Amino acid sequence: MRLKDKKAVVTGAARGIGKAISLKLAQEGADVVVADINIEGVEGVASQIEKMGRKGYPLKVDVSKRQEVEKMIISAKEKMGRIDILVNNAGINRDAMLHKMTDENWHEVIAVNLTGVFFCIREAAKVMRDQGYGRIINISSASWMGNIGQANYSAAKAGVVGLSKTAARELARKGITVNVVCPGFIDTEMTRAVPEKIRTKIIEKIPMGEVGKPEDVANMVAFLASDEARYVTGAIIDVGGGLVL
């Protein structure tokens, strides 16, 4: 097990990619704080982790609220003694063409997808700096390079890339790596809601010719969280079957 006895925090962990990441980290030997606004969802994930022989701690957290993030990190430290791994996966989308996008659409997505990542990194970094060790993995998206109907989402995900590179530079000498994983078209509840016609067109653009699985993203996160990736920091890694080639 690559992560034996490591302590992890995963946001947006109630379903989809976040759930897959949480279960993979536990499979590799980590105890995991699973955080999400969906408490029933994370309670289910925590239960699955417990059945795997690891500790799972469900927490209801809105990452766009600074006080809730602060409480999450304090609670995680109290429950587990340390925080070795932080995975910032929480995210939402409020898609609309630019000329139709409301102020609310814009601010809500930026608050969760970018400001929330900042809050989590800032608070976790305080713990990790004292430890002299940490692995931070931020989930961005292939959309960080721009996508029609996603001005807010693309801006936030591009911001995550810039934020991550800055954090990587600042924290490297403290034994902390910061990397970005950019999923492509992954089979989740969100992508299943895409109309079949559009879904087909997207798949046609993927060189590998198929939709990815949440586990594909989770496998990459587990590698970056491990000591096998100790010399990898500031990287942007696409997990999308070649979608952005």
C-alpha cells in the first residue's frame, strides 16, 4: 500500500470523482476525511472506507465559506493527528453563454471552484508547513483552456492552475508538493446529464474514443499523493484520453 497510515482530506467527496478518489486513497492505506455539502453522501463513502479497514470521517463543509474550511482543517487535525494529503475536488457548474450569464452564475462558481480551493490550500498549508511534509492535489479541468458556455467555470479552473503553480513554488522547500489533475470527459452524474447529441460529438473528439472513469482520475491522484511522486510539483496532468491534444 503506497499510502499506508497517511492522513487525507478530500473535498467534494460525496459522489463521482471525489468519491472514487476517497476510496482509492483508503485502498492504498490512508485514513480519509470525506467532506462535502452532501452529508448523507459522505456518510455513505465513510462507511465504505470503514469496511475497507481504514478510518473514514464524514464532514459537512461548504468550501466557499472560510469559517467552514477552517473548522474542517482543525477537525481533521484533531481526528487524525496530522494532514498528509489534501485533494481539492469540490466544484459546481452553472453553464450559460457569456452574454446570458448572470452575476450570480459567475460569483457562485468562482466562490466554490477557485476561492474554495484557496481557502483549503491556505489552511492545510499551515499544518503541512509545521510537519515539513504534504501532498496537495487540485482538481482542475480540461476546460481551463476555455470552453463554450463555461466562462465562469473555465476562469475558475484556469485560476486553480495559476494558484497551484504559485503554491508549488512557495511550499516546495517545506516538503510540500502541489500538483493539478485536469480530468477530461469523465463518466459522472454531471456528464451523464449532457444531451446525447452533444455527448456523442465530445466522444468523437477523444483520440481514445471513450469516456473516462472516475477511477482513472483517482489512480493519478493516488500516485501524486504517494512518495513515488516526491519530485513532482507544479505539474498539470491531463486525464482525458487525449481530449486536449
